[in-house]
Amino acid sequence: MAFIPNTTKQEIEEKATLYNVLKEYHNFSKKKGAQHVMECPKCGTKDKLEFSEAKNIASCFKCDIKVSTPVSYLMKFHDKTYPEALEELAKIEAIDIPKAIVKGKKKVVRNKKTAKQSFRDKMLEESGLTVEDITDEVFVDPQTKKEVELFTPGTFDAKYEVTHGDDVIIHYYDLEGKPMTYYRRTKSGNPTGSPKEFKRVRYQNPELHKDKNGNAAKYKSPYGSGTKVYINKFIRRKYKASSKIKTLYIQEGEKKADKATKHGLISVGVMGIHNIAYNQTLPKEFELIIKRCQVENVVFVLDEDWQNLSSKIDSNHPADNRPKSFFRAVLNYRNHFYAFTNNDIFLDIYFAHVKPNDNQDKGIDDLLTNTLKKDPDALKGMCDAALTKPDGNAIHLQFHNITTISEYKLLEFWGLQSKDAFIHKYKEVLLNYPIFKFGKVKYRFNDKKQVELAQPILEHEKYWKENIKKNNDGEVVSKTYHFNHKRCYTFLQNRGFFRYRQPKNKHIFIQLESNLVQEIETQQVKDFIKSFTATLNNEEIENLLFRNGAKYFGPDSLSNLDYKELTINKAEKGIQYMYFNNSCWKITKNGIEIEDLKHINGHIWRTQIKDFEPSKVSLLSEVHQITDQDIKTNKKLEKFKGEWTVDFTKEGNDSHFLQFLVNTSDMHHKNRTRSWDKYSLAERFETSRNILSKLTAFGYLLHNYKDNSVMKAVIGMDSLMSEVGLSNGRSGKSIIGIALEQLNNVVFVSGKRKDLLEDKYLFDEVNDRVDNVWIDDVRLNFDLELLFPHITGKFIVEQKGLGKHSLSNSIKLYITTNHALKGETSSYKDRQILIGFSDWYSDTHKPINDFGMNFWDEDWPIKQWNYFYNLAATSLNLYFKHGIIEAPTERLEQRRMRQDLGENFLAWAELYFNKSANLNTKMRKEEMYNESSFERGEGFGIKYPADKKYVTPTLFKRKLRTLCKYKNWEFNPSKQGGDWKTGGVEYIEIGVSDAYFKQVELESKSS
């Protein structure tokens, strides 16, 4: 612990504020009224730590701690000692603590314990940078400037907010010292909300932060933040002073820019080789620096591995991918800076790269720290000299002036000008691969180490015929070429191009590669054969295709390709497959088996493959059904036999989508808060059953198998009671449909149209590759019966130009409604899986309010995507184990009955049966329906005469039966619920409990 002089202590205590330290630790992301609410660091309870700016008091009532100074906050809530608290506040307020020295003696060591070095400090130390190098005076608010460190310890949370951690947060400020900003973007890419300060994180352990393909991510920036230029303090000072910068270096990374600048190579940092520009536009900072600082040369510096091939080369990853990526980056850089000539600014444009050396230095920061450690400043002189020499040799760096060279010449740096040049350049590396791809064509080396086509073109595949004309001396006078259609079709079929049958003698074009199949357009066939022809190095054949390509490769010509019968790898009873970039998950009731995608038997449509590489995570710790054994242990469970419990792992509690399902299943929350220990057993069991009903229904929808014993439509509806005709909405039902779209091939149908089920082309988009039809937000009184054939029989579609035909694949329906669907007979019930949604979400409170981001947006963390795919697999596993776990039906049934009754009937019944004379007594049905008396009140038809048109006497009696179920009364108790007719007159008796009867009597007397 550093010794802190009294004067410094006084400065810390004067400058430090409770507001600043709380903002540093908690970021003030949520308010309750005028109070900031935060997670208490002491008890860990969400929103329990409250801070009043007006009173300058922070308190946690659960911990019974209240503080009013920053020192007491750190000591009481973070268990710091007084000196530790002062040192922490000094860091927050950027106050230097002088080192304690005794005259004539060595430094006094106050604490022999060495504090753990942060990753930030270690990173700086290894690069030969100091905190002073990365500290600058910038604006911390519109009026206030102070010195801040541009690299600080910390990390990002799921919302891209800075929080405590041991990664490195890199802060970006513009040339004036103001924070660079960005807007968050919606899924469609549109900016939303207010501007946010741009920062990015450098992870200490990239392997813990995987991208969607499972690759380690070293850096991360907020989604949609665009391209930013890192400006260090030396650039900023030169800009403000209009000081000349003859040569401006562009480094890939902020640390490299700081290190190079420290030793004389004035540099800005970019976030990657492809981040020079954004949306075809250079960041404005480049133009400002170039103009004000009179820049003459720009140099884009690449690492030593700039020409290396990727370590991932196979039939799906061409060998030229990485070289092409670097070529495009350098070309893009050159073109953007060459465009300054339009403003009469003539720059010399270079790219440079670190040369290989014995120390294996990769970047310029490595070079300065290792090979040039003894004299890093010498590099500037070498570079200045190289910029004046034709060969561009800077001993440790190589410069290339690319201001005016052609694109073809630029390709030569990577051997990309031709297939032969590329293979010659990289032959020693490519020899290690049995097959590699250049462009769209596969190659291999034979036993003599000569390159050849991986699938050599055979004589009967040559789609051209060469006609040679010779003179009398046998000399070739001319060569002409003709196209051979038959051989071309053979060539294409041998490379996986076919037709695939569709209904009514129609077809689509497909390409097979290994066991993967994709639908293609004729242009893709043309592009493939053009790429292949280019490898023949015969311009005459290429020109033959250019002249007549539309004719040779149009739909009519390609309809001569053979049909291919596909053996699609399909789900089976109790088995479902999920396909990812490199793996396949086979889900059964026993769990998940992971297989290599290439080893799957049968064909897989490329559209089924998720662009992701997941890792297995357990989200549920236990799913259990109450048994007799449980009841023996706990007698309170006796009336809950057969009910379910579900518990979550730490990852399950962290999963956004799973917690969304929990929220939509909680019918007992209090203003979107819950405390499980305060819920009754009945409430807990109801919530668990709601959660599991959603998970198993989701699993059922994801299972692409037609099991005739379980053919139902899943109906998502609100559990909250409301007046008939009124729509609650926004409760999260449609999010289940969007979730399906992330996993299956789904056809969306809007349910708003009145004539929805009369449209014969309603399912025009449904084909044999569709898994689900999602009918969203159907209207009041939607008649499910019209969909019975689609639910339990063959799925009949009528398509324009194809007519009517049936599909044999499993197509499952998901229907959402703000109302209850018609029908109470077994025919209706047997075709429905009901899932109920609570009122946790609404028009005013959406999932983004709970989770800070929209599910499945580009900025949704990779971790959440991984949880989501695991939850899909978990849902399938639960469905295979337990079948459909039905939702609690009482609330849903109550909602359906209310809709069947109608609000007018309910209003009449509330008045009519609030008279004791109409209860527990035999009455004529006609009297209830169409008569009026002082003692009994108005009959239904008298109260609502217009409704008699729709509510016939027969329907009236049916509604009375439903009313008794709805109210828990008895219909005709004297006849055990049967009809009651005497002498041609029908009677009705509404039976109620003695308690209710007495209550009505009492109310009648008091009124």
C-alpha cells in the first residue's frame, strides 16, 4: 500500500464525491423515482442499494448500511481499509500519489505485500509503455477537462456498459478531446436512442470470449458503432498546434499506435485491417489531420504474417481467402487515400510490413520491444530513409509505394493474379493439404508434386470442341471453338449440379457438395463454369462463354440436367438434429450427441445449418414430478401429486430467453417482482407447470417429425382475464414465433384479415422444406375447425401456377391470439396445445426493459446465442422425455368461457342472479329469456333485445350451462344437470351454495 502524504489525503477527500465513486462502480443504469438503484455489493441483492443525489446518501435497507462519503462507501460496502479507500479514490479522480522517499536512504516500503498487477498494467509494461504515455487531458463533460487514462482496467457487461473486471477498456476521444460517440442500432440497422460514448474492450483471455464460430475474440466493440480512429495524445497535440506531420502511420490497433508514436512514428490506430473506412467513407479525422498537419505520406503498417495463409483450409474454406482479405484491405486503403487528389491533396501512399526476424516479432510493437529494445528510437531514422529509397528497405520494415500501381500489380504481392502464380508462391504450404480450393475450383498435388484439378476434367466432360485449320504444309492457320451442350451437362452433373423435382412437374436447380445441398439460381451455374474455364488459360473458350452464356446456361438449357433424388437426413420419432457450421447435435431423451457434420448419413440443406458453433451448457439443474415418495417425505405435497418442479443452473438464470419464459409464466408477480420464498406451494407449482408447458411445446414445434398420435396446433394466448373483444397484447406470444424462425424454416401468416381462412392461397409459400406455419394474432372468434385437416391430416396447399397438392413432411402450426379460440368439444381440445402468457410484458414493458437489448439482434452476446441453442436442445430433450406437459388450464378455460358467454350476457347474469328469487328455484326458461317482472327483473331478451338475433333460446340454455361452470354454480341440480321439461314447458334451475345464497339475500335486504 503506497504511503499517502497528508496534503494528498486532503486533496483526495476534497475532490472525491460519493456520486463519482458510485457512478464508477455501478454506472447508474436504473432509477426509481429520483433515486438511483443498484445491486448492493454487500448483500448482492438487485436494486437494493439506493442513492439520493439531493441528500448525497447511499443506503441498503437490507444490510442496514447508510453512507454519505465516498470513503465510507468503499470501507463499508467493499470492506476496504482507509488507505485502500483513499488509493481507490485517487485512481477514480486521477490524483497522483507521490512516492515516499527518505533523504539519503532507499525508498521506504510501507507494505511488503505486492498488489496483483492488472492485465492493463502488464500489457503496458510488456509493450514498453507507461501510464503517462496513455494519459491525456480530455473533456469528461462538455465544460470540464481533466487528465484521464485512455486504457483502463475493466470489461463490458452484456449491454456493452463498462463494469469492473481485469480486461482493458480503450477510450476513444476525437481531435478536440471530446468523447467519440455512436448510436445503438436496431436489427434493421437504424440508429436508436441517444448517443453513447464509444469504447472497446481488449480481453485478457480471448478464449473465454468466443465468436459465433467458436473462435477466440481478442477485441470487442459495441454493435453498430462503426469505424473509429484511435487518436493518441501526441496526434491530438500536433493537431491543436497545427504542427506538421510529414508521415502519418496507420497501425492495426491502439497499443501499436501508442508504441510507434512514442518512438517517432506518428500513428493513429484502426480497429482492424478492414476498418479503414465505414460505409465507403473515411472517418473525418483523417481529412482533418491531413489538411491541418500538412501530411505528405501515409503508411498502412501490416504485421509480419501479412502474406500467410489461413490455418483453416478445406473444401469449404478456399486457400486464397486470407490473401484476398489482405489484398482487399490494402486496395481499399489505397483507393480512399488516393481520392484526396480530388481536393488537390497529393499524398504518397505506402503500405509497410514487419520483416521476419530471429525474435519472431509479429507487430511493430513487438519489434520495438524485442529486436529494437536497446534503441527503439532508431527505427524512425530507418523508416525516414526507406521512404526516400526506391527499394523501400527499412531493415526491419519493408515499404511499398502503391500510390499509382495497378490493381493487377497489387494482386502480385499475394500471388493472386492467377492460379499458377498463387500455387507457385504458396506451394510448400499447400503440399500439406490433400485438397485445396482456389476461387471456386478444387486442386491437389499428385505424387510428382505437380498441381492438378482435384477432379480432373475428362475427355467426355470437355464442353468445347476445338476445330483446327491447317494449310498444305501442315501448319496451323486458325483455331475455332464450338460449345458442346451434352458434355457440359455431364461436366456439371459430375460436379454436383442437378434438378430437383417439385410438385406439378416443376423443378428447382440444386448443387450437391459432399452431403450438403443448396438451391441455386442459373447465374450461379454460369459463375461456376466461368471460374473453372479461367483455369484453362484459354481466352477463346472464355470468350465463347461470354458471348453465349445466357443461351448456354439459361433455365431452358439447364432443364436438360438430370433429376437428383435426395435422401434428406430427417428427424425420427424421439430424435431431432440441429446443424451448425462444423457439427451436428443429435437430440434424444438421453441428451445431446455431437457428431461431425460430414459424417451425417443423408443430405442436409444448407439453409438448415446455423452460422454458429455452440458448446454444450446445462441450463436446467432438475425437472421433477411429485410422486408418492415425495409425499411420504412431505405431507404438504399430498394434493400436488403429479405436479412439476423445475430448477435452473447459474447459466439458466443468466439465459435471457429462458428468463423471458419464466417471466411470461409467472401469474403471481407483483409489479414484475417476485420472491419465490413468498409464493405458496400452489403458486410455485402453477408457475413451474407454465414454464415446462412452454418448453415442451417449443420442443414439439422444433421436432420435424410427424407423429400421428400427437398432431396438434400450439396456441399461445393471454392468461390474463379481460373483457371480450378487448386485446391485452404484447405479452410475449409472438416472441415464441420469432424464436422458431431462428431455428426452423417458418412461414409467417398475419392473422388480422377477416377472410383469412377463405383465402385459397393462404399457404402459397409452404413447401416440402417448411417446418412451421406461424399464424400471428388471429381475430376474435377465429374458427380453428377450418384448420383441422392441416393439423391432423396431410397439409394441403394451393399455389399459383401449381394448383392444389399435399405435402408429406411434418408442418406444425403455432397460432397466437389475444382472445380465446372457439370450441369446447373434444375435437377442438384434442387438436390444441395451450400455452398461457402472464401480464409481465405489455405495451409499456417489453423484454428490452429487462434485458437491455433485443433477442437475436446483432449485439445480442454470443453467450446468449449459445444459451438459446442449448435451450432449444433442452426443450426437445424434455419433450422426448415427458411429452407435452400441459399448462394449468383453469385460467385459460375461464378466459374461453368468458368469451363464449359474451359481455352482455355476463352483465345481464350479474344482475339477474343477484336476486335470491332467481336462485335455487325452478323457473321457466322463457321467463328468464323473454319476460320481465318486479320480483325477478328483466329477462335477457328484454334487457338486450338486439342480441336475440344471435342468442336463440337453444343457445341461451347453452350459455346458462357455461355460466354455471364459469361461476362454479350448478345447472339443474334437481335433475343432476340434465334437461327439465314438463308438459311441453322447459324449466331451468340455477343452484348456488348456501353461503352465496345468504350473501345475496343479505345484500338484497340492505339495498
